[in-house]
Amino acid sequence: MANAGPYENVQTSEAAIERAMNATGGVLRLAPAWVPRAFCTPGRRIRLHQDDYFPLGKERGGIDERWLASAIRADNGPRTDPFEGLSLVRDPDGGVIPFDELIAHMKSDVIGDLWDSHGPWPMYSKFFDNEFPLPFHIHHRDEHAALVGKPGKPEAYYFPPQMNDHGGRFPYTFFGLHPEVTKDQLREKFAGFLRGGDNRITDLSKAYRITPGTGWDVPAGILHAPASMCTYEPQAACDVFAMTESWSNNREVADELLWKDVPADRVGDLDFIVELVDWERNVDPEFWSNRFTAPVRTLASAQSDSPEYIERWITYRSEAFSAKELTVAPGGSATISERDAYGMIAVAGGGTINGQSLAAITSIRYGQFSSDEFFVTSSAARDGVRIVNASETDDLVILKHFGPGNGQLAAERVELGL
């Protein structure tokens, strides 16, 4: 049998898929999906063992991402493992099942109506964890991504307090462009990328100080350089980007990362890179008001007013995905129904989910399994899952990520003013 990165015995049979669905009642346990980046320096906050942040050799770089509820593979160069970035479902009889193949077999039983409208699961989330800020870069909108056979990539950020015991080297994110910047000025910075050295492109942008427990909405087409924070990032299921800053992490950024997702006939054409920029959104003088995302208690949580749990919307501006934070008090429990399937990960505390062990990790070896991440299928979400906090002293905190068209968010958006 094939291996998937550090995990043995990849299972793809219908029997294994159905066994996993039936044994868990549709609450699927996922193996950690670790992703290295050659141009990054791990911030060491995603709870890998300190000896395991560089397990793949110097050519691959360090692990500074963990992908969550992912039905896609990372696009990470010629040495990328065939299963890299893909979530793997635990088979109760041993081994792992590729999440994309499980969805392809079970279809709407796993992701509900999204199967008919989108086919594969159309989003994933990740923990991004870098000691330095990322280079200033951009993710393509649909029309530009389609030229290389990909969808566009909007994303959002949330900064879990539980994952940020330090802010790294630069806890500020550059977003967009100053309102008075011209396209000619921006193009000249892109030309400077190709000349080498530091093209100082962030001279044209503004850095915002990052506050744990808050977030930002980042539609496709917005230039940004994420802070050196550990970030929870719901996003569209795609790995499309163009790096536009030539010096980052104390090293030069390779030219190939500027042209990574540019059609062959436009490679070398800086006007195409300018076209990637959603100009109106980048120079928006009210960028903070339109993109900053403070947590908002869900209407259902407010109406229940339970002392045992509280649930907040933490990602709600995008139509492509949404996310919540659920906190269950010490010794408390909550049975919560959702209209839509979702992925989830515990970032603090421990207890059970529908009787299965649920526990945030503190330190794990590369290749070990965990009990912190699950995918709740459509029928299980509608039936409701019971979360129990087994601690007498500590909160159990869970992040939940949803695909497009979240039914509860649509119903609550107007009343909550979202």
C-alpha cells in the first residue's frame, strides 16, 4: 500500500470509506496535514515537537503550515509529496483515507448541497506560522486564475490567542495600497523585483498592528504581507499566488515565485501582474472598516444564553467561506446543530465529541496522529454534535470552518449587522 507523507497504508476502497463513515456517525477524525515552505522560517507555534520542524531536508524548508479539512494538494514544487496538504481520514481498521476520495465516493452525504453546486469540497483552512512576515503577495481572482486552470483564492485571517504566545519578528500585516498610489508606481516596484535586492514594495502599503482574537477579510486581488503571527486562515480550495516582494525572511525571493501562476504567454509581462490587482479594493480609503473582522456572538448562542458555552462568528464577510469559535466552559457541554458540513479543530482543552476523544495538542511528533481535528459531515451536522468539556478548570475552544453559502450566517447576517 502507498504511504502519504509520514502516514502508512493509504486506503481507497469503498469498504474503507464506508467503514469510516459508519463507525464515527459521520464525525470523521483527520490526521494532521503538515506543509513545508522553502521561503519561510517556522514560528514554532503550531505545536509540532521542536525537533520536527525540518523533517524533509533543506531543499523543502521548514514546516510552518498545517492544512485543515483540505481536499486539495499543496502546489509546492517538484519535490512535493503526492498527498501533501491533503487531509487524511482515519480508517478505524488502520491506515488513512484521502479526504478527496472519500468525498468523491460519498458526495452529498459528506458535504451536502455543496456537492451539486461545487463538486469537491471548495474550501480549506490552515494554520500559518512564520517567524517573519511573508513577502508581499497576491492571490488571483477567478478570471486570472482560470487562465492556469485554477479557481480564484479569497481568504480570511483570525489570530487565535491560544496559538500566539509571542508575535514573532513583525506582528503587523501590510494590506493594500495607499489611496494615492498609481499603477505606474506599482509597476516600477514589480520591475524592481526582477532587478534583485529589495524592491521596497511595502513603501506603497500600510501596516496594521495585529490583535489576537480578531481577524481580517482578504478577497482575491488584494496585495498583502501577513504578519509573523500564528494565523487561522479559512480560504478557497486553491494554492494560487504571485509573490511581489523581492526580499523577505532575510533572503531574496526567487523570480519563479512571481511567475508561478502566470500563463506561459504572459511570463515576463509585468502588465499582467498589475492586472492581478483589484485596484478599487487595494486603494480603498476605508480599508479597515471594510476588511477588519471583530468576533460577533452568533444569534443562536445569544438566544440560548447558556452559561455552558458561547459561540462567535470570527469569519463572516466572505461569500466563499465562514468560521466560528466555540468555547465550552469547564465541566460544560453543548449540543449544536448546523445547517452545513464543517471542519473543526480544538485549540485549547479537551473532552469528547459524540463520545470520541477530542483534545487540543501541546506537542506532537511529525507523523503521529492526534485527536484535535475532525470533519463533521452534512447529516451529522444537522443532527447535532455533543461537545463535552472534561476539564474542571480549563475552557475547551474549537474553531469551525464552513464552505460557501452558510445557511445560519445567511439567516443571521441582517440582524447581527454583518
